[in-house]
Amino acid sequence: MKMGWLNKPWVRVIFHIAAWIIVFSLPFLLRRYPAGDMPKDPDERGFFLVNNLTALLWIGVFYFNAYILTPRFIYTKKYFYYFLIVLGLFAIIMVIHSWLFISLIIHKELLISRSVGFNIPPFMLAIAVSSAYRMIIDKNKTDKLLQQKQEEHFKSELSFLRSQVSPHFMFNVLNNILALARLKSDQLEPTIFKLSTLMRYMLYETDEERVSLQKEIDYLNSYIDLQKQRVGGKVKLEVSIPQAEAHHEIAPMLLIPFIENAFKHGTGHIKNAQIDINMHVGQDTLNFVVRNRYDAAGTNESKDKTSGIGLTNVIRRLKLLYEEKHNLLITKEDGWFVVSLQINLV
């Protein structure tokens, strides 16, 4: 039975409201009412107002600690600053409580020590419960994200292999190898080596969650070189992919779908066919841009059924692996299909 409705925002709001109603109702439900002959306290209404108005402050403490203090100070291990802020927060609450007491209770004198002792337990309870609440929520979110990543890895592995090495690409490379063999060309050996390097990387290196950026670049260059043999001089190619620093890593097979897509839709009977591939890394940020001319009229669209798999999968992988560390922009303008991707590598 599907329980997806439990994750809807309005359901969570209702649960929170219901929980606070129960918390505020407990003192009244458990209260022992005095006998009828007992004299009535003239400040009973004042105490009622002071206690309940102070109790409303615990709601603010709960959410302030859960959504601001815990992630910013507990998670970052800035415990000293956290302690100072919590202490200051309690002091502010005590000032408000004292003002309410003086304003609403006439026949009783405010005793600071008693007020502090009265308010410390609910304050500490609100802090402790809200921190636990935030940690549980984040733990569940992290576990769910990890599960999604694992599921995505298994689901996308086969489709990525199928999309990156389309039958058309392999057929053309093998035809090129056959032609080079007949001509006894010096290019035969390096072509076979590049194809074997490409296949080895895809089959054995991509099991890792991260690979060195240089390995990914070597794979891209091998793929581009093989495509150059296929398209010959029919397509103008501008490629700028410099060497990467040793410490930079990236999720494997993340960039190739954009290049494959450019060769798939940017070649053929396209006037002034051109593909531009540019990459550079600055301040631990990868900047990757792929541009290709395309047939705006749609008369040269590829019929390969896997043509959409690569881009769809890579967008999903980016969201899972680099949720808040990437920016992807895909545009079509003036006959150009442009992919611009930035990834924070740290």
C-alpha cells in the first residue's frame, strides 16, 4: 500500500500542530482541581496566561534550534558558539517571562531563582527534542538519498553502456578499422588501441563512485578521436580539453553523453556542421561546454532509439550525485544546441 501522502508538506504541518496541541493539553488533562471549599487564588488567571505565553516560546525555541542552530553549529562542530547562543536565547526568554510575570501577576513577587529553575527543564527539553528531531529527519533523508543513488547506479549502468556505445558508433568504428586494414594504414594500430582503451574504461573503471578527472578526459579524447575518423573533414571540430590536476575526481561517464549527443545530432547533412567542445577547471570548479549545429527543421534527426537515454540519465545522475554542486543549462538558439555545465569538484 502506497503511503506517499505522508510525505506531503500539509500532512507534516498537521502532525506538528496536533503534537503541540497534545503537549499543551497535558498539564490541563493531568491537573488536579482543588476542593470546592478551597479559596481561589486571585492570580490564577495571571499564572495561566504567563505559563501559556511562555510555553509558546518553546515552539520558537524548538524550530529555531532544529532548523538554524543544529545544522549550522552542531553539524559543523562549533559547540562553543552553539553554547553561547543557547545561553543567550535562554536569557532572552527569561527577560520575556519576567516581563510577563510582572505585568500579569499582581499579588506575587518575582523570584528570579525560582523562575529560572521553573523554566530550565522545558527549555532544555525543547533543545534536546528539537536537535534529535533534526538529526532523525536528516538521517532519514541521507539514507533515502543513498538508497536512490544505489538504485540509480544499478538501473542506469546497462542503459549508460548502451547509450554511450550505440550500435551505429561501433559499426562505423569497425568499418573504419576494416578499411584501414585493407589499406595497411599506419593508423590501424592506434585506432584499435583507442577502441580497446575506450571499452576497457567503460567495462572496468566505471564501477567506482569517483574516478580521476584525467581518466575521464582520456576517455573523452579517445571517443572524440574515433569520431574524427568517422566524420573526416565533413564537420569542423574545435576541441579544448586540457590535462587535469591529479587530485580532481568526478563521477565516471558523466560528460560523455553530451559529446555523444553532439556527434549524433550535429553531423550528417547539416549545413556548416560544427562541434565545439571546451573544458577547463578553475578554483575546483569544472566548466564544460559543448556546442553543435543542428537541423532546426528536424529533417536530419537520428532514429537511434537510445538517443535520449544518455541525456536523461546524466541529468538524473547530476541531481543525485551533485545535488547542490552543479549548474546545467541546455539551450537551442540560432541553429546551435548548447550544453553548459559547471560542477563543484570538492
